Amino acid sequence: MRKAYDNRSADRLVPLLRNIHKELRERSDAVRRLENRVRNLSEQELDSTVFYNLQAELATHHRETRLAKKELARLGCALDESHPYRVLIPGVNGELEPGFAWALGDTRVQATPGEEAS
């Protein structure tokens, strides 16, 4: 089932998009920190429970990131690959273009080219 939003219904997604995006950012930051820790482990630590615990934490963050992206997809939305702090929202035709976009820090969605705000 394809999701479709007009300007008003897209604006209602903003609090949820903000929370999903926050989780994605936090998880991404955690993954970077953990990967740096793994890279800086000594030879001895690479064969210890420290390494395996870090790998388990990484796996958890990766899984939760996939789930957050799945939630965006369930809403019909997607992260904008060319603008990592922006989420694309389908318009009234159910397509991302023309549609709407929400960027980190915005309180409302913006119409993308070709979509008239309602």
C-alpha cells in the first residue's frame, strides 16, 4: 500500500520524523565511536571479550538503524541520499517526487519541486 500525504498530513509527521532522525544520528555516532575503539584495540584485546563485546554493541546499533529506516519506509518516507539531514515524504500521488521534504531543525515540511502546498 502506497502512502500519500498532503501538506497538512506531511506536517503531522514532523514529530515522528524528528524522533526517528534523532535515533539514526545517535546510532550512527555510536557506530563511529565503536568502530574507532575496535581499530585502536591492541593485538591482545582483539582476541578478548572486549572485542566481542564491542562487536555485539555494533551489531545492536546496526540492527536498530535498520529498524529505524524500516519505520521510515513504512511511512513511505526515505532519507535523502544527497542531503543526509533531510527526509523525503511522498506527495499526494504517493511518489517522493513531487512530494515534501523535512530537514533537521525545520518545524514544517517543505514542498519539493512540482508539489503545490495545500
